[in-house]
Amino acid sequence: MKKLLPILLLPILGFSYELNFNKNFSKVVNPDLLTTNITISVEKKDENKVNIEIEKFNDFIKKANDIVLKNGSFTLSPKYKYHDNKQEFAGYIGNLRYLAESKNAKDLNSFMDKLISIKDNIKSDDVNLNISNVSWNTSDDLQNKSFDDLRLEAINWIDSYSKSLSNTITKQCEVSKINIFETNTGNVVYARTEMAYSSMQKSIADVTPISSEQNITINPNFILECK
């Protein structure tokens, strides 16, 4: 979609003019990257037991080659409970978090299924696995390529427009400046609802979400001088 905004025409010399205006250039893309947040929480009286359970997941996660894992973090915090208005030490809470990314739904499903299997094999209510909504997003590579295409389109358009305008008003119009503003808008479709998984829910993980189109837009500001 291309929308031409009102043109501001300013005299700069006797019979010269400066034209300052904006125009939208948009491109529709299909998001190419599936993402989800993984959180493993362990509550135990003993700190070492928390670390042992966390490592069962972390050992597998570190060896995962078919997906990209980002923003990994681990926190260990003391837990307290209150009894008769007194604070009592109740143990430790460990939280392991990752952002998982993949362009292949099958690889991401396989990764999640294996995490679920680890959780089920532990057989403990002290260990919880949470996998957030799986959603489609636009990768940096696709987004940058789309912006490059739109910038080239904008440059070609203003070059053609300045020549056409020159012929129409019988003046020499030249581009003096281009400022480009970029935006990425669109709906993100979620693959499934956030939940804590168990063996009864494995089939829910095996889904291929439908991606929705997203608009990538630039809004260049053009300044032309016509003499």
C-alpha cells in the first residue's frame, strides 16, 4: 500500500521551490520464525537437589542442535513460609529459562516433546515445566531484506517522480534529502495456549501453527528542490 501525503511547497529563491513530503512503501511478508519461552522450576529443601533436577534439563538443552536457544538464565532463591506471624525457611526455588527459536515446526515440536519426557520421568510435583505460547515472528534476516527492498523501491520511485515532475512544471527538480522511517506491523498468530505439560498433553505440542501476514513499512520523507 502506498499513500502519498500532502506536499508542502515552499519558495526558496525567486522562481525556485522546495518540496517536502512523505510517502509510504509497504511489503507483506509471511513470518518465518517460530518462538516459545521455556521455564523449568524446581522447589526443594536442599539446594543441591534443586541443582540436580535443573541439570537434567540443562544437559539436554545444551546439546540441542536443531533449534536456536537464546537469553538463557538460571536463578536460585530461598523460599520462606509464614507461621504464627513468623518467617520460616522452606527451601529453595530454582528457575531455568530459555527462548527457543526455529524455522521448522517439526524440530521445535521434537524439542518440546523431549523436554516433556524429561519432566514425566522425574515424577515429582516439585518440578514444573512451562512452555509459553508458540508464535510466528519475522526473523531479523527477513526483516532486514524487506527493508532493503523497500528502500530501493523508494529511491527508484523518487528518481522517477523527480524526472516526471521536472517535465510537468518545466523546472529542474532534484532530490536533496531522503529520511527513511521503518515500522513492522501485523498480527502474530499463537500456536497454542500456555500450559504446564504432562504426558497426557504431548499430542498438543505436535502442531504446525498457521502464520499470518505482516506488513513491513517504510515512510520516507523526501525533499526536492525545483529550479
